[in-house]
Amino acid sequence: MTKEEKTKQAFEMIEQGVKDVYSSDNFRKYLSCCSKFHSYSLNNTLLILAQKPDATLVAGYNAWQRNFNRHVDKGERGLIILAPVTSKITQLMDKADEDGNPILDENGDPIKEERVINQLRFTTTTVFDISQTSGEPLPSLIHNLTGSSDEILAFIDSVKNICTIPIDYHSPSKDAVLAGGAKGYYSIAEDRIVLNMELEDMQIAKTLIHEYSHSILHKKTDKDSDQREIEAESLAFVLCDHFGIDTSDYSFGYIASYAAQDEAKLKTILSNIQSTAHEMIDKLEPLFAQNLKKRTMVHEYITPVEMDKMANDIVINVVNELKANYNPGLDDSLVYQNIESSIYSYFDRNKEAMKIQEHLYNNHTDFKRDLKQAIYKALNNPSYNPETGHPFIDDSIERRNYEQFEAIAAPLLSGDACYIKYGTPHFMDLNVEIIDDNRYAMSHNYVLNGDLMADPDVEFTVDKDNRLLYPESYQQDNLQFYQRVDKDPVAAHQLNEFMDEWLNNIQENQYKVKAVYTEEQVIENANDIRKFCKENNLANMAPKVKEKER
């Protein structure tokens, strides 16, 4: 299917999708709900917005209960508006004939008669916004979009690439427009786009392109609000659909709410913006391809073992190239310049190596640095053999963390213990235990309202053959935070650095072993703990007896 055919199909999907919305039972419920809300005068609308700028749907206290099965929340203050009140009064007035002319008496004066008339006056009453109520949800034609994917994130990146105006993310608590329920908006006065920072990625993608469409179509226009919204949302749907993002659950209902069941008008509007859709697709396509490639390359945590296998040939080839003219007496800065130059030269000649380098660079924060250090090490260490050496393993943070963990918990690695508790003055106890084969947990814990709280708790696995430690998850209960690495290179890098700092702090703060659990016994006696620690190469973790007693 060609690009033009695909775009045409998307516009046809809008027409059919909107028709389906109109024929749905949900649409009838939506109209019925809308009919129960009063249409307020301009003066009352201004009064409402002056008191609550984010107000969207208002009704009286009893009306919320009677019509919508919702109740006003305790403590909410009503919004004051003016309500007309009609009363009947008796008034002496001129008597008139059928043509409206006054009837005169014999003296030529108007004959008077009493009439009952309606007198209009205004009093104050209160209404409440929907945000001040709780209860059954109101029928809606649109539902928030949820979820994320590489395609969605690449699409967001691409729209940002072509957008020439500022894009801000605001919290609804600090933005009256967003607090009123808007997902985002385009400010003509400030020429910028504002998005609700609390949306999920799929909703952000759709809202961003919707507001961007406003910015290019409606800076200077005499189109009414309905037409502007139909154009922006239709463009948003067509562009999202082109790049594999299905927003139909949201877009069709949104368009239907503005199209007023006028199929001819909708068809004309859609026809008018097709050329704009083609132009925007042409701009976005190359950027989307690049951004998607970046996104798919990034989401893969590469272990030191994998990196060693993939990058070792690069090290060997560059080292062999440099050795022919290498001067060991050169200043380090010049050596690194030569190394960097040789790396680029090698990649220029070897496209396959370039692909490997791009993959490693996009998935490992420190790959460029580690590559140069590995080459430097091979050049300056006569006994180092790049054919058999493993610089990406030996010098990795995963190796350093394994060695730091081994220094405090060797009995757990050997299987001589299954749980060890450590303590030091002024800090929470540390608990380290075996969860499963090669899987461990470290945690500080405290009790809150009878519950054991992790502050924090990290689970990790170990590769004993290569002496590497891999964090898997991080949990902090007081922040209600839980994160898994799940092959995410950014999360892995952050958690590796956290473990490095944590393990280092444990030794610096002089944590001592307080209890050891083995499969046969629990060791808590100070002398027995000292003996156990010495037997298991943990002399620095053995508590002094006086400290223990004190």
C-alpha cells in the first residue's frame, strides 16, 4: 500500500469510526447526560470561572444526586451564581381594548384595572463543579490512552524534532487549564505547547501531535472551535495511524463530540487537511526511522561477558595497528589521542565493527571510555595478552561490586551461610540472604505500624565463574518505589552505581556481623561469630567482644 493510499484509508476510517460512535448506545447516554446540565448565561459563566478557573461541569447540590447519582464532597464550598426568581404581584394598570388602545371614561381619562403580573428578580444560589463531587462516572465518548512502546517513544521524539516552538510539561496541580481536565493545550499568545506531565506515553504522543497541529493550522484563523478541534484530532489520528499507533478509541469519540452529526461538514473538513497530513508524514518519516532505530538499540543491557565477546576483536586490531609505531614514553593525553584516532580509522574501514560499536555505545554509558582504557592497558602492559585478556570483564563495575560483596559476605557465596545480619552504631541493621541459586538480597529494614519496611532492598544475581554481580531490582517502601532492571541499560547502570556506593559504605561505616544463619544453626554468640568470621576470611567483619557486650 502506498503512502497516499494509507493516508486515504485513515481518513475513511475516521468517517466510519465517527458514524459508529453516533450509532452507539454510549452516545445516546452521553447526549442524555449533557441535556441534564444547564446552559449558563455569560454573566454566570464569568462568575463561575472567577471562583473556580478549572470548572468544567457544574450543577446544584440536589441535581448532582438526582440526575447523576453523585454527591458533593464534605467540606466543598459552593460557587455562587445568580438565579432568576419570578413572583406574582397585583398592579393597577390602564384597561385596554382588543387593539391595545386605552379605554377612556366619560371624562376622557384612562380606566384603571387590577392585573396580576409576573415580576422577575435575581437571587444568589450555589452550584458545584464535578471535581467537587464523587460517585458514578459520567458517560464519556473518550477514554484515556495507556501504554508505551518503542514506536510511541520514537514518534514523540520525531514530533519534538520538527517542532520549532517550546514544549513544556506541567503538573495539573500548578496549571489551571490542565486541572480542568485538559490533556494539553497550545497557547497562541505565548506560541508554545503545554502537556500534562502525568499522562502515559501513548496519550502524550496523541496529545503532542494534536497540539502541534493546532500550532501550524490555527495561529491565524477565523475557523470556529469545532472545526479547529476536528482538524487537530483528525491529523493526530492519521499521523499516529501511519506510524503504527492506534488512537481510535480516543480520537473517534473526540471528533464525534465536535462534529454535531453533520457528515457533510466532517467530510469537507477531512478533505481540506489531507495535504497537510501528507506534508507532515514526509517530514516525520525519516526522523521516525532514525529515532526508532535508536530506541530499539538502547533497550538492551549488555553484560561484561557479552561486551568482551563483541568488542575484543576491536581491541586486538587497534592494538596491533598501534604497536608498530608506539612510543611508551609519550604523554598519556597524546597516547589517548592516538588511540581515539586509530579507533575511528578502524571503524571507517570496517563497517561490521562500526555496527557493533554503535550497538555497544548506545547500550552502555561507559563503552567509549572502557574501549580506550582496554587498548591503553594492552599497549602499556608487556605481560598483557589481548588474545586471552578480558578487560571489559576485569575492569567492570559488575566485577568491582562482586569483589566488594565477597569481602563482606563470602560465606553466602560459598554456601556456608544462608543469612547474615550486620550492625554498626547509628545506622540501621543490614540483612543479606540467599534467595535462590546465585540469587541474593540486601536490605535495611525498619518497622512501621507493625509492617517491615525496606529502606532499601536490592535483589541481585551473581556469576561466580566470571566473578560478576548483577542487580535485578530496587525497592524503597517509604517512597512506594519499585524498579526492575529487565534488560534496561539505563536502570542497570544506575543500580550498578548504587550498589558500588552502598557496598563501599558498608565497609567504611565499619559494619560488623551480628548474627549468622547456616542450615544447621544460628550463631549469635560474640565469640562464635568472631571464630566464624575468621574461618571464612571475614576478619574485618568480626565484632570485638567488648563492643558486642556494650
